[in-house]
Amino acid sequence: QQQVKQSPQSLIVQKGGISIINCAYENTAFDYFPWYQQFPGKGPALLIAIRPDVSEKKEGRFTISFNKSAKQFSLHIMDSQPGDSATYFCAASISTGNMLTFGGGTRLMVKP
Amino acid sequence: KAGVTQTPRYLIKTRGQQVTLSCSPISGHRSVSWYQQTPGQGLQFLFEYFSETQRNKGNFPGRFSGRQFSNSRSEMNVSTLELGDSALYLCASSVDGSNTEAFFGQGTRLTVV
């Protein structure tokens, strides 16, 4: 079974702080690594994604760091806001199709 | 531009029944994937359809099936429902499925009683 392991399961951060979520994968054939944000009652929404030919990608307050040799990638949310409180999922896939393998999710709470 | 539309939003079925869920992808998207989300197992891939053909399949029993129509709309069917099939079923569409952005619908919440 291809796996993506995500940590921590839950995270509490103060407003303005940095939220960091980590993921590790096993299958070296993975070549696409997206992060999704999900609010209660909603479907996951794509936040940011990275491919293994780059080590970092930044979009606004969200940054993905990618370490190919360690088979790890992480999401950093800078200046975290209460509106960022949601569940975050990392995922990975192989270019032969739209088949995402998801991590277990991280429930983020940003305290005002 | 309309997003991914899933119908119905909520469904209650009895054990042993069958159910059909529908997904209309974003206009122009040809790949549709289905996922099951449960508190215990998280998000798990069911299957992917591209140009009316099943391209990938996850590790689910044969009671779970799907199809895609020529307009890219997709349906998934679950036969002989079990209590453990209670979940949020999510559909995602992408342009061609080759690691392009996948956009999810709001899901269908299925409860089996």
C-alpha cells in the first residue's frame, strides 16, 4: 500500500504564528505533491502544490518545502489567522493519472 | 465558472440497498475521480475515469463501481450497502488527470442504517 504519513494530527497556533505540517512518503515514483484545505461540510480545496524538481514554492502566506532525498515535504503557514482553522491534507500522486494518496490530515486551530 | 457538482448532498439508505451518486465535473474537465472520506480511514481513492474509461482503481470491493458518460459526468454505485459504507463520498475533476489540479465537489454524505 502506497502511504503518505502526516504529522501532527492536531495543531494549535496563536494568531500571527507559524503553522508547520509535515509529510513523509515512501513511493519514489510520486511526482506531484499537493496540499488541500478542508472546512467542515466542504470538500477539500487545493492550496498549493509542488513537483520534485523544486525544493520550495511560495504562494502568499503558504510555503511548501520539499526534500527529495529524505522523501519529506512540509507546509508552512506564515502569520496564521483564525480563518486558517481547518483540516489540512497533504497528498501525492504519480503522473499516470489523477489518483491522489492522502495523508491522515492535520486539524489546525489558530487562537485569536 | 461552475465548480464540481455532486448530487444528492445527503442520503440515508438501509443495509442491503444500493445507491447511485452523481458528479458533474467542471466544464472542459475530462477526468473524474472518486474518494471515500471517513473519520477512521481518512481520504481513500476509489477510482478514476477518463474519457469514459476507468483508468485507475483503488482497493475497494467490487460492490463499488462507477461509470463516466460522454459529457464527462460520472456516477458511482454501491450495491448491497453495509453500515461501514457510511461516509462522505467526494468527486474530483481535472482537465486531463495527468497530475493537473484536481478540484473537489462538496461531497455526498451517505448514511447507512
